[in-house]
Amino acid sequence: MGKMKRKAYDVIIVGCGPAGAVAGMHIASAGLSTLIVDRRRDIGLPLHHAGQLFYSISSAEETAKIRIDRSCIITKVEQEQYFTSSGEASEALPFEDACIVDGQLFDKSLATQAARKGAEIMINALVVNVIREDNRIQGVIVKKQAEMIPIHSQVVIGADGIDGIVGRLCCLHLETPHCTIRAEYTLVNVTPIEPPTFELCWIPGFGAGGFGYVMPRIEDSIYVGMQIPQTLQGKLSIEQALGKFIKHLQDSGRYHLEVAQAV
């Protein structure tokens, strides 16, 4: 990963998260020269999601036409349960083949599969501009260390997020009124719920798009996360919201978090 074999490609993909890696995998499989550019030094870091829930791993594989490496699986999830803002619990709904995968290992696995299909991956490389020729986008300019590298392509795919650099450079003004912000902790010294359960909780005061969740992990640890509408930014930070959710869990009595530690 990191050294280009050519100066022009059929397709350049910016961002080597799950979306970029899967796109690169299929495009390279079709015989097109493919370059994936990512600004990170290491695929999968920094973590955007420590644990990722798949409601059905077989359905995900069939839909995306990928293979999810079973070594990425942290634990199986047997059921899900919903909790209202007043604390009322729904009936537990069983899962067939749901699981939690390690976010970093998952991202690395997909990037590896893309490379095996023929996609080249350039890491620690920042896209700073696009190449405009004949009134269309025909590549990108990448900053790699101190060097500015123009790379031409027929197609540029932005897989670096809704507020990513490709959208901004291409003057795509995307409306994001319903965007949300998410944060997640791994808590240890916690007795998990049995059987392994994914919990989704609505909490008063966090807006229509706000909710907390708990995902099983291994042994004495769980993932605890919070999602809030972007419109709450400025009034309440995501870290504050997550702290309030953890207190809500402790007050509910479902978890004993007195000695829990966030890692």
C-alpha cells in the first residue's frame, strides 16, 4: 500500500472506509484500473466505530457481494430490545445470525480484499484539489508528504463522508438537516446482559433523532454509544450526551456501572 504504479487510472476513490473499499473491490474486479486514496496513516484508525452491528451477516455479504472475515467478529448477538423514554421495554426480538464486528479489523479486511482484486491503495495521502479539464473532473491532486502529485482518472468517487473533501472541491452543497453525530465508549468491569442483547433506548431531551444503544462485547465489557441530531451541537456536546446516557443506564438498574471504566 502507498506507492502508485501509474499516473492515470480509470477510477480514483477518495476514502478507504467500508464504502470506498467495497467500491474499489468491485470496480477493480471489473478490470478497471483503480486507485483508493486515504488520508490516514493506518486503515481503520482513528476508530469511527469500535463495534459495528450486523443484523444479518449473511444478508450483508449477499447485498454487498463481499465476504466478511469471521476473525473480525467479536461476539454473536441473539436478540434486540427497545426501551422507551419512560423506561418501558419492548418484547425481545430474536436474531438469526446477527453479530458485532471489530471496526478496525473490518475496515482493514475490506481494504485487503480490494487490494487482492487489483485496487491500489495510497495511504497517508491528502486530496487537496481536483483536476478540471474540458469542463469536467478528470482526477485529483494529492499531497503525499511534501510532494504534490496530480493523478488523472475518468471517474472520481467521493467515499470520504457527506462533508468530505471531494464534495466541497466539486462545489456540491449538500443539505444536511438530518445528519447526526455519534460517539461510543467501550466500558469494562460490567456484567453484560444474557443472552447477548442489542439495546436501543430513546432518552428524553435529545431530539427526534437522538438515541442511546448498548451492544454486547466480550467477557466483562460492553459498547455504549449515543447519537444526537447535529442541530443539538452548541447546546450539548456528544460527550455530554453520552455521559448522561451512561448515568441513565446506571439509574435504570439494568447495568451496574459503579466500577465501570471507559477505554
